[in-house]
Amino acid sequence: MKRQLTPHRLALAVTALSSALWLAGCGGPKAVPGQLSEVKTEPAGPAAAIGPAARASNAATAREYRRDAARHIYEANKSRIYSGQLPPMLYAVGTLQVHLDAGGKVVSLHWMRAPKHAPEVIAEIERFVLQASPFPPATCLGAVTWTDTWLWDKSGRFQLDTLTEGQQ
């Protein structure tokens, strides 16, 4: 015996689905987790404010914005920047897209080329990006996607392709 979908049953199903969707959205905005690692942002507070205050960017294109975002990462991670020309063989190379909202907050991460042989590098890069948020707001662009290639040395220090000093 088949059950008919009566208006009453349809209303109950719609109500149940609406309630489930509403509950799934509860809890407020979530921090953006790392895309390929389990890294999370630190809770807000004095210890989490490791990065410099982000000055606004006047970049007119996403390509111009790269330099401002790269400088922001360098400023937040001074002790981890590889000084001088990188060695001929790098431990890892990865290209990451970072989607930022109009205020410079990280919305999402997307690996275009992830160094999957070095999951610890993936986690470190994601942590650096998430902890450096907010990035300089792109006043002319609003929301922007910053794409850069991370050049990682076996010492754990790095350069970004945008600001690289070259390779031996």
C-alpha cells in the first residue's frame, strides 16, 4: 500500500528540512580551517595578534595586490624569511590561492599546487596565512584573490615568488 503525499505530510517534511538547515547554520561564523591540513586559527586576543596592522592597499588589480599581501606575510614572519638567493634544490614548492573579503579577512584557501610530499609545509603555510589575517584591505578592488608561490627551504625558511631574491 503506497502512502500518498498529503499537504499535511508535505508541510511536515518542509518544516523538518528547514529546521535542520537552520540548526546547521547555528553557532555563528566559523574560522576558516586550513584546506589540506587540520590547522585552525588561534582564538582572538593578544597572543593571536602576531601580524602587523594591515595598511590599506591601493592596488588596482589582483596582480598588483600580490606585492602588498606578500609584504604583509613577510612582516608577520620576519624570522622565517630566507635571506639571499635560495639554494638550487628546494624542499617544497607550493602555489596557494587565498580568497580575501573586502576587509582583508581570509575567506578560503585553495591549493593550485600543493607540496603533498611535505604535509608539515602545507600546515605551516596555511597557519602563516590564517594567522596573518586580516590582510591589507584592497580599497580599489574590494574582495580579492591573492595567488602566490611559496618557495620552501629544508631549513624551514621560505620566500614568496613575488618577493624572491632568486635561486642559485
